[in-house]
Amino acid sequence: MDRSFLSKPVVIAASRDFVCVRLATYESKAEAVFLKSVFRARSGQLENTVFAILAPDGKRQLVRSGRSPNFAFFGAEDVAAKQMASTMNRIAAQFKTRRTNKATVIPPLPIVADLRLALNVAACDNQPLVVAYSPKANERKLLESRLAKLAWSDDYIGQFLYVSVGNAKAFKQFGDKFRPEAGIYVIEPDKFGLKGDVAVRVAASDDDTKLRDGLSLAVITHQKRMKETFEHRAAGRREGADWKTKIPVTDSHSLGTAKKRSPRRRSR
Amino acid sequence: MSQLKTFLIPLAIVCATALPVSADTKKDAQIAWFGTWKQGLAEAKRSGRPILLVSAAPHCRNVPGIW
């Protein structure tokens, strides 16, 4: 997918009036079934990327769905991104008039499905990962609620990925000696998202000021890593970085089995 | 070098507590994504907001860490 659209400031600004859902393809059977219902490629299979803008019912499509925003918004990159943002603003305005006061309630903490996937996604996004951990469900829910208030605030929105963890075994990627304690961890993923370093730790008993200070420190100290696809892939192969998807990959381009189109014959 | 680190880390913490997140750090803010369809759909139905849906594989030929 041409991800350049999604990092354009006009699109990011327009996204604030949407519920933005980004799924990891091939990581959930149920989500794969749903994605195929949104867009089925010519191959008939679920391909790596899907793009759609939907009504709040999750069914009605509001623009042409496809593999990327290019399916609905055409032209040179900046022109198409402006078109996308303009369309999103128009759609958001239509739904704003229908909304009740419920829209002003703080949304829940936007979490990734599990720690293993979240670490990988944070590496892909070049963002720190905030982990809310407690083996006690009530305590974990409270941590999520405290984090949600910050996650959706102007200071921190779109700056972190989040995940909620209830089982200490999920931290196995951090080594056998790592013993998590209830609270918040801000993790800097390594370049492959297979390991990470703890950048900030806030105990569950610490107050909201300490939590806020912890996130601020993480934002200030985070260093973005520039990545280039071919180089990253080559480095991954050399270093044995290998990702196992939860369900089989069915995109022929990813599998390297895409057929080359034969050149068109000129008619005489 | 370790003495320098001993000085710098507390200084960073003091600076972070003294200063709010600045406009310069906010420039790195990206789209705020829900990571599961179940959670995103529930929020869309609750709030009445439309949905921007994207799906991508977080690996390239099985090398993770890149879309």
C-alpha cells in the first residue's frame, strides 16, 4: 500500500474525526474473513493490503475500497492526499450532525491484539510501545482507563502504540530474567520488532503526574529509525529475523508467485 | 563516560518533568489506530463516527519490522 497518504498532515488531521482501524493482515482468521468481505482482489484471495472508508455500522462503504487509497483518490501524491483529506472532512461533517453527546466521551485505549504483534507493529511504525500490565483484570482496566485519557489528548495522540497484557509469559521476548510488575512500560522496539528495551517504567500505584511525565520523557527521548525496504529485508535475512503469521499469506506478490503479464501483441 | 551518563539521565528526567510536550514533538504525531476490528467497530457504533479502515502486513517477505 502507498503509505505516504497516511503520513500526510492533512490526512492525519482529517483522521481525528474518524475511528481509525488498522489491522495486521494474516494475523487473525476472523479479521481475514471480514477483510475479504470489504475488498476481494482479482485473485480471489486476501492480499497484503486493504483500504476502505465505512459508515459507523461497519458495513456501508463510503468510497471505493481497494488495496490502497489510490483506488479511490487519483493523481500525484500531494494532490491525491488532499483529495482524500477533503473527502474525509466531508464525510465526517455528514456524520457529525447525526451524532449525539456520546461522541464527547473519551474512547477506550486503542490497543493492538497482543504484545508480540504490538512490538512488531511499533517497529514498523517507528513509534514507542506502551504496555499496560497487571495480572489482575480490575487493575489492568484501571491502567487502560488512565492511559486512554492521555492517549487521546492533544499532547500524546498518535505518538504511541498501546497493548494491554494480563499474563507475564507474554514478556518472553524480553528474556527469562525479565519479571514484569504491575504498571506501565514504554518499550523501544528493536529494528525488527522482535525485542525491545524498557525506556520508561511507571508503577501501577504511581499517580497520573508520574504517568504523564513518563510518557513525556518517552516522546522526548524517542529516536526515529530510517528504514529502506531492500536493506531492511537483507539485514533481516542475515540476522535471522523471521515472522510467522497466524494464518497463511495468500498475496501472490509476497509469495513471489505473481505471474508476469505477457507483453501486448500489436495488431497488424 | 559512565559519569557523563550518570549526569545526563537525571537531567533528562528533570527536563521532562519541568517542560510539557512541545509543539516540536507533536509534529511526529501520526494517525491514532485501533488495532482490532472488534474494538474499532464498537467505538464507531458508540460514537457515530465513520471508519477509516486499513490493513497491512507487518513484514516484508517474512522479515518483520517493516510494512
